[in-house]
Amino acid sequence: MNYILFDGPSRNALLPFTYTRPVADIRIGILTIREKWEHYLGNTTTTITEDYLAEKYPMVELEQNIMINASYTPNEDLVDLVKNLKADQAIFQQDEVIAFYANEGQEEIDLTNYEKISFEGDVLTVKTTWDIFSKNAEAMQTDFDLITADRTSQPISDTNQVIAPENIFLEEGAKVECSILNATTGPIYIGKDAEIMEGSIIRGGLAMCEHSVLKLGAKIYGATTLGPYCKVGGEVNNSVLFGYSNKGHDGFLGNSVLGEWCNLGADTNNSNLKNNYAPVRLWSYETEGFAKTGLQFCGLMMGDHSKSGINTMFNTGTVVGVSANIFGSGFPRNFVPSFSWGGAVGFTTYKTNKAYEANAVMMSRRGVEFDAREQAILDHIFEETKKWRKD
């Protein structure tokens, strides 16, 4: 069977992260949503997403296809239903479609004519940006159980102080020396060729994907995920970095999500709690207003390719778009549009030629090319987000 993940109705609520990727490629726990489905299905998947992303994330359609709403993560019960879908059948949870069967070339699909299969079980969904960090502990435990089942961890060096070693897994090439690892509150997963440098203090859950690095004396807790090739130092609590992003120095990052190719300058800090302890509101691209999160703790949402200078301060519930460059003293406003350049004193437009020069240099340091396809995606985002910038 051919499986295709589609963005679904939550795509706009997941901006700015879905400006540069389909919903399926959001990372939560250890794996991306796509990687979770592919583990359970035993098949590769493709994607239905926005037209401007289609070259990078193409769809492959075969004679028989099952379409899956990527805001839903898999579990055994749901996957069993998905694998057994037949023609003219669809799986719903209440009024929202989770998956349906489609034939090649079926241009119009009227789900009201489908046999409705209700899914009554529990399932982890990713429908808002704050779901990514607030549900990270649950997703991490599920992923940890999935990818470490019937496998043996690499040995943990006896230079470390370890609590609950049964909840710690080191992949081949992982390095951890002279650190404190406490996995009583959540698993600790150290991916292939990842490294925890000396003096780090870890309270699980923590997921480090391949080639990620925790720098000397880092303090990490609260279900934190470092995607591939991330470098992190200082204090981090309950945050998710998708991949290739850096917080290399001291400073606090809490209850936050960073996309790919972000960089936080030395002593960048974010607030994750309002002084009056009130629930946090976050900018919504969907409503162009501030959405109620219902959370008391909520920090920074930063889209791909955005960066902050040294000593930058982010207020509680700040949303930064794609390819913004933020610097200077004081708190910038709590919604920074894509391609903004400046800080608390005001913003101008970050010229694309300058932004792309920085992107090319940063990506080349990880052996990745900033090519015409990547530039075309960012060109589209620049135009789409123009209405929020004020020069």
C-alpha cells in the first residue's frame, strides 16, 4: 500500500514551522511525525503539502493510496485501522478525518459518501505550536520505547554519575563523560555520534539526535529534544530544537520550539512565565491575533533561519517568523514577522540577499548546500509575510 501524509486543517495553526516544512516533518519526541509513521507502517511515505514546498517534499501517487492526516501521530490501535482501510472507507475522530482510502487520479473526494470508521482511542495530536513542547514528554517516551525495543545500549562510561540506567540508551558512537544523568523522570536517548561534554547535568527526558552536542556544563531537563547536528549549552527546560540549530552558550531557553538553522547568541534568554502568572497568549497566523494557549509556562517559538545577537531577551510567549535577525537591548515585541531586522527599538526588512548569504555560510559549515530550491521556498515566504513587516 502507498501511504501519503497530508497537512490537514492544522497547518496554519502550526506556522511559522510549517512555512518551511509539511506538518509531517515536525519533530516531537525523538522522531519526526513522518518517521514515527514510517516505523509503524514499515513503509516510506510521501506528502501532500503547499505547492511551493512540493519540489522539496513531493507526493508519489500509486493506484491505491491511503491518505493520513499528519497532525495525528501513530499508535498500534490506529495503525491497525489504517492498514486495514478499504475502498470508500475513512477513519474519523469525532468530526475530523484521520485517514481515508483514495484511488489514483481521484480528483474530488466526498468523505460524506465514505463508510465512517470511528477511532475512539487516545492519540497524540500536534495541532498547535505549543503542542510541540507541551506534549514532548509523552512523545519522547513513546519513541524511546519504539526505537530501543529488543536492543542493547552502548555501555555508559563509569566516569559518569548515573541514576536509573535502564532508562538510558546510547547509540553507536555516542560519547558521554564526567556528567550526571538522572533518568528517573524520563528517558535519556543519546543518538549516533552525539556527545555530552564534561560537567553536564541531565534530568530526563532528553533526546539527542545524531551528531548533536551538549557543551561543557550544560543543564538540561523537562523533556528536551535536540534534533540532528544541534549544539546546545547553558540551561534548557522542556524545549524542542528541530535540527541544525545552535544555542551554544549560557542563557536560558524554556518551554520553547526552535526550527532548523536557528542560532541564539551568547546569553540569549527567554521568559517562560508572566510576572502575574496569567495564562500565556501566542500570536496566531491563522487569526492574526493572539491565541489562548491555556498554559502558564510558554516561551519562544522561532521559525527556521532566525537568529539572535548576544544578550537578546525574549518576553513570555514570543513568536519569531522565518529568517529574522534580532539584536540589541530591551525586549523586542512578542510577534516578530519573517525577514525582520532589528530589536526593541524597531525593525526594518532583512534584505533577502543578506539573509541568503548568512544561510549559505551557516549551512555550509554542516556540509549542506543552500541551493536554488531552498531559496525559492524562502522567496515565497518573503512575499507571503510582507504584510506584517513595517519599514
